[in-house]
Amino acid sequence: MKPLSYITEKFTESVIREMTRICDAVGGFNLSQGFPDFEAPQEIKDAAVQAILNDCNQYPVTFGEPKLRKAIARKVAGYNKIKCNSETDITVTCGATEAMIATLKAVVNPGDEIIIFEPFYENYGPDVILSGAKPRYVTLYPPNWDYSCEELAAAFNNNTKAIIINTPNNPTGKVFSRKELEEIVSLCLKWDSLAITDEVYEHILYDGEEHISIASLDGMANRVVTISSISKTYSLTGWRIGWAIAHEKITSRIRKVHDFLTVGAPTPFQEAAAFALNMPESYYESLRLRYNLSRDYLFDLLSQVGFKPYLPKGAYYIMTQTEELMEKLSVHDDFAFSKKLIELTGVATVPGTSFYANSNKGAKQVRFCFCKKEETLENVKKGLRRLVKD
Ligand code: GLN
């Protein structure tokens, strides 16, 4: 057989999603892949059922049903302070995942560089490789996951096509401040670069943090692709409804890629997503409250059983240092540690190296997610307590 694509030799399948399969095989508690195990809101599920019964079952408008695009435009005008035209500036995609890769495919030329903050959500690595760009990593330093202004400035050059910003951030829980985003804006303007933002955790914030969309800042209206989805905000990760918002010139390219990749995102779920985007303010408040309690619960638990967790300011993950526990359990890398943890406690995590290009950096870290029922977290507590009994 002739060699298969060289490009697909350069990355592995998702470790996050592999951990779910490993966890399911042993009937463990899945604190690896970030999806809720509680029920999605009844009224949104009803809207989807109704859409199917109303026979919204054929292909959608490829770049998104008008009703959903209008709902997105209305929502971002309020919450994100982004002005956009629903006719020309929005592409509805199969989740933020498709929005990101379709965007990169739409904007990248050979030789282009894409800046990524490290640690990063693992998709960005393969996304950049598949689009043919060269990644450049800028470190976020614990405990606050700050970057160095000098290192960021040094990462930009004439080849910088774009910087990817994920705020609130997966896996660190960092929420980029206005000052940081303004710094990024000035570098994008200086080097004529785009900002591609993944804002899927935009409603999951703690400790009075504020979500700021970089597209709302001065000078950025034409050079940002704002990506989000219904997955995390409405606990509907399996529906695969996301979107990319950008100036018409960029959107027309994204729409082409999207059309030939997937044709469209599922029609009945688009109907229900339009309904979801009109949920009352109280819905978002209770989502925040729920996750705030789960964050505090898991953070305290992890601290008690020997991890060194970093307190997240947003999203629903906790990154931890595992050095001391690794010594105690006589394991030497993050994969061995995650495996041992499932065996001993039934709790599945994501090995830290999955979030770094340089694997030395994550070898003593793992990520937990806490978007789970109280009952699940109580069982996790029983499991993790075994670490201190030995
Ligand atoms: N964002 C989720 C995580 O980091 C996973 C998303 C996915 O698997 N598509 O766990």
C-alpha cells in the first residue's frame, strides 16, 4: 500500500476521549472528558423533540438556520458586546470543534504561524497541523497561569497569521483580563494578525470574574473569529451545535470549508439551540452557582488527599500537581499515574502531557473535571479517600 497521509502521522487520537473509553470499560467515575452527567434543561429538550415532530428533519441552510443565526446575533450583542450581521457574519457548525478547524483551514497559508498558549486544549495541536500551519507556543505559568509579556511579544512576527485564545481557559481555568486582551490586541494590530477565540466556557465564571470577548475591543472588529457553542452553557455536548462569528470576508471562507466538511449541523438541534439562547438570566446564574459549589468541593477534596490543585477562575476543570502522590504510588509519569488512579480509586483524569507540546512540562500534572452530579462527586470522594488510607 502506498503511504497514507504523512500529516496524520504527526498527531495521536484525542487522549481526553480515550480516557472516557478506558473509564467506561472499568465502570469508573469519569472526571476526564469534560461533559456533564446530569440532565440537560427540560425545556430545551422539549424544544428539540417538538422540532423533530414538526419535521425540521432535512438539511439545514448550510451555514445555519436563519432563526438560530438571529438568536446568536442577539445574544452576542448583549452578553459579548459584539455587533454582527446574522446574514453575513455567522457560520453555524458542528460544535466549536468544527468551527476551530474550519476557521484554520479557511485562513492558513503554507508558512503561516499560529500562536497557542500552553497548556492548551488538546484539539488545537492537531487543528493547526491539519491546517498546514506551524504552531508557536507561549507558556502560561502557574499558579495564576500568567504569561510573560516579553515571551508573547517575541512569539509574534511577520508570519503570525493568528493567535488562539481560549477564555475561560481549558485546562487551567484562567480568565484573560482586559489588560491582557488589550496587550494581545496591540500585538495583533502591530503584526497584522488575527485572533481566533474559543469562548465555549463564557458563562462559567467564579469569584466575580468577567468574561470579555476580544472582538468587543477597539480595532478588532475585522480581525477576530469568535467561536462558541451550546455544549457547555446548556449541558448539551452531544448535540454538536457551535458557531464562528467573523467579518464577512473571513466568514465567506469559513462557510466554504464548513459546507464541504459537514454540509450543516443537525436541523432540529439548531431549532432548539435558538430556543436555548433565549433562556432567562436566572438560568445562567444557577449554572454558575452549581459549578461554583462543585469547584469548591473538588478543590478541597483534592487538597485533602495529597494533590496540589490550582484554583480555576472559570470553566469546569482543575489542573493539579501530582508530584508527591506519584512518589507515594511509585509511578513516574502522568499516564502511569492516571492508570494507577483509576485502578486504586475508580476516578478517571486526563494526563497532563495531553495539554502540552513539550511533554516534559505536563508529566507531573493531571486534569480533573467537575461538571458532575453531587452524587458522582460524593462517590469520587469515597474513591479518592483511599489514597490517604494506604
Ligand atoms: N472540551 C472537553 C474536554 O476538554 C472535551 C470536548 C470534546 O471531547 N469534544 O474535556
